[in-house]
Amino acid sequence: FFKYATLICSIFILLLINNNNVSAATQGFYSRAVRDSAGNVRFKWSLMGKAGVNATKIMKWSSGEPVYCIEPGKDYLDFSEGGYNYTDNQDSVVSTSQLTKDVLRKLKLFSYFGYGYGNHTDDSWYLATQLEIWNTLVPGCCYITSGDSALIDSQRTEIRNLVNGITTLPSFQNGNYTQVVGKSVEY
């Protein structure tokens, strides 16, 4: 039914749920536009200079899990069951040398703290997560052109804050405390 859905993607896609790297060449995927309750397209984005593209969410056929692309500006036709129909002959804008251990860790943390984390269940969280991933790899490449861009920006900020907070070590103001399992520590 999504026979000719167009979206930006690359062969490398990050799974939201279990943070495994998967290949679009060996997995079946589908995309759908993010719509409001009346069925209207809710957001459009600019991707690598292509303005007014319907913002879409990509999911695996087998599980319905959302996935993220790391290659902005690549077009594809429908990821039919068991197939990957790549249609864009452009050179890659993300090089493998960019995908260092630290960058991959950050991308996986974005996918963890983005859509599906806590109360991050609205499709806007998927878009915020996808934009954060793309703009980490290609700064300034992609942004919302129609829809509530302030909402997406605030969600991107929250995702970044959660990711940055995971590397912050707790401080007990140079005191020594004994922690009992199941009890909180007050200082």
C-alpha cells in the first residue's frame, strides 16, 4: 500500500528498541507520513536542500519497530517485504570515518532517549530523534519547514540533555555515604 513512498535513508539504519545496526539491504521496511488526527500531513522538513518533503516515520515490517536513517538526502522507493529498492545515485554525505565509536554511541543514545523513552510516544519525538541524528552527522542539513518547529526544537533539546546527562558523574560534595539497596541517599 505504500508502493512508492519516498523518504531519505541510507543502507545503515539504527533500531530504536534494541539499538542494533541493521542493513536496509537485508531487512523489510515501510514508511508513512506523520499525520494529525484528521489525516493531514503534520510536518514537512527540508533535507539536504530539498524543501517541503513530508516528514515520515520508518518501521520494520516484521516487528513494527521504528528505525532511523543516518544518511540524509538519499531517496528510496518502498522497502517492500524482503527488499530494498534504492533509487538515488548521489554520493554519500556521511563517510564511514565519521562513524567513530563515540559518534555511534551518541547516535544510539539519541535513539534510546528519543521516541519511545518514557512519555516520548508522540510521532513528533520520532522526527526530533531523526533530526538530531542527521544534524549530528551533517550539521545544519535538515530542519522542520512546516508544522510546530518549536515543539521539535524543544524535544531535540530534551534528547540532547538526556544524552549529555548520562555522562555526568554524580556528586556527593566530597562526602562519604553508605547506600542501602532500595533506600535513597540524602546529603
